[in-house]
Amino acid sequence: MKRERGPDRLGETVSIQLHVASLPDLVEPPSCEDTEGCLQCQQGSKMVLFVTGRCHWRCDYCPLSENRREIEYIYANERRCDPDDWEAVLEEAHAMNATGTGITGGDPMMDRERTLESIRQLKREFGSQHHIHMYTSIPFQPAQATALADAGLDEIRFHLLDLELEPYLEIMGACEQAGMKTGVELPCEPDQEMRLLALLEELRDAPITFLNLNELEITVGNLDNMELRGFNISNELTAGAEGSAELATRMRTRVQHANADLPDAEDGMTRSAYGYTLKFCTSTYKDSGQLRRRFLRRGEATIAPYEQLTEDGTIVFGSIYCSPEDADAHMAEIVAEFDLPAAWMRWDAENGRLEVPLLLAEEIADEITAPAALVEVHPTYERLEVSLVWLNDHRPPA
């Protein structure tokens, strides 16, 4: 490592102190009316299982990126798995101490057998208490509701194509009869105000217990279509479409007031209770709440001794770039000089660097001839690198 230093520092011991990140406060408090699936998502404890990229509909507001459309791979959170590689899926669920799973796509019912098997595998591994919910836009045959319930599906959320309810009524009833908590989940399109308000009334007679509205998001996957419809991002801090949150809030208030036997905030009418609850999930909540908490949860479960978990849910550590031949010698030197256990270091062959505590890397950066850096990664299976800050003037060869 060719460390150059004064004699006064010989035998010096570096004290390593780690800061343990705490879970952030929820952007919005949970409600007793939220479904179990929503409550676990809010805590970041649900694994997101993308079972297929196949979907019939190509909705213009679909936020799915091109690299996930029509694919046959499975994604367990951010980890890409080969089709039906259940060992990898279960490994990811264990890596975040998942209390449940949300099954999505594409449309999971486009690959019904894989979806059923994923439910069976998760229930077999984690038990009946592992809560599983699923999204679909397909009004499938009622007989299939029994198969889903028998496999262990706890909750099903229907996306109504073109905001039409009638095609889904029969299967909704079958799902309710099979024992699954049944509801509707939709993006709140600000140019569909009249249709959405009418849907509130139509859903009174539907066999559901909840309606979830999501703030319509403008993403890379739907940007061109959203521009054609004249939607703008509401502000610089969110991907939400302008007007979506306002409409969803008004709809939620209407349902809440009616269910509490209160006059409507807009027209003063006292409506009868709707018979279902309405939850509104904002774009900010998904990013700052659910995703961040899930990253923190996985980071806490998988963090190495030399790493630090930040408040943003990322992991930071120090690194010394070297050849594989030099890595063992560097580790032995660090163990000898700093009394640091070997378990607090790791050779990363893919990136050609020795991972060490950040404090150690900062301490020796100016005294070694090898490149040293601060590295920040997401606590995902791929450990996506999000930043790299050099701690000295040396650089690894290109």
C-alpha cells in the first residue's frame, strides 16, 4: 500500500464509530381504514414482486419503463430473477425481512400459473401471516378466484379499464366470496373528474371494501403520452401530474364526510355512507415514504460491519483501489497496524477495490499511493452505485 507517514503515528489505533440510521417519519400518518396491504407498504416491509411484463392494454398513463414491458423475467424488488427462480425470490424476501408481498406487473393474470406458484412459494416459506396482495386489470373467470384464494392471496385490487365498472362486478363478487379483501385501485386522472365522481356513486353497489386513488405520475415511461394530454408536473419536488392530488383529495373528503354522516364540504349535501373507504396515495409518499423505508429495512438486514446506513436509505463505505494480488497484503497490513478485524473489509473483484470503513479510508487517504474514495450505493441486490467521491489525488487506471 506504500503508506508514508511520520513516526509519531506508528501504532496509532483508529476508533470506528458507526451512526445507525433511524426510520423516517411517515410523510402521511396511516389510517385505521387502510388495508393491511397499504399498512405494510407504508412501513416498507412488503416485497414488490414483478411477475411478468406482459399486459394487453398499453394504457397511456402506464409508468412502466421500456425495459420492463413484455419481459418474462421476474423482479423481486430491484433484483432481476430468472423465470420461476423461486430460490432467488425467497432470498430477496429474507434479505429485507419481508412481512408481505405485493404482486404486480405488467398484469399478473397474464401469467396465471406463475402468479399462483409465487403465492404458494411465499406462503410455504413464510407462513399464512405473510400478507400478499395483487393488482390486475383483467376481469377473469370467477372460477379462478377460488384458485387464488386457495393459493393464499389475501387481497386483490382491480384496475378498471376506461373506468368501466360493469365488466368487473362478477369477478369482484367471486373474490369476495372466496375470502379475499377486494377493492379498486386507480390513478387519479385530472381530466376525468366527472367520470371519477360518477364512479364513486357506482361503486356503492359493488362488492368492494376499499378504493385506492394514486396520484397520477409523469415518468420516463409515459412522458410523451402525458404531454399529449396536456398534463404538467405539479411542482419540482414531485412527479405528480398537476391537478391529480387536488381532485383525489376532494374525492376522499366526499367519501369520508358521507361515511361520518357529515355534509359534503363542496355542495353541503349529506350523502349516505358509501360502504367502502377511500385512500389517496401521493407521489411524494411513494418515494419519500414507502421506497425509502424499504431501502432502510433492507439495509438494516444486510449491512456489513464496515458500512454505514444513511438517513436516505443508502450505504456508504471507504474503498482502496488495487490489484487482486495486492488486496491480501493490504488487508494484512491494515489488520496489523489498526487492529481492525478482517471481517471489516471485503475485496470487490468486480470493481477492483478493497472495501473498508469510511473513517479508515479518510484517515489514510493522504498517506497512501493507491486511489481511495468514498462510495455510496443503494442497499439493493445489485448495490447500484449512486456516488463516488475521491479522497486523494490518485485515480485507478481507466
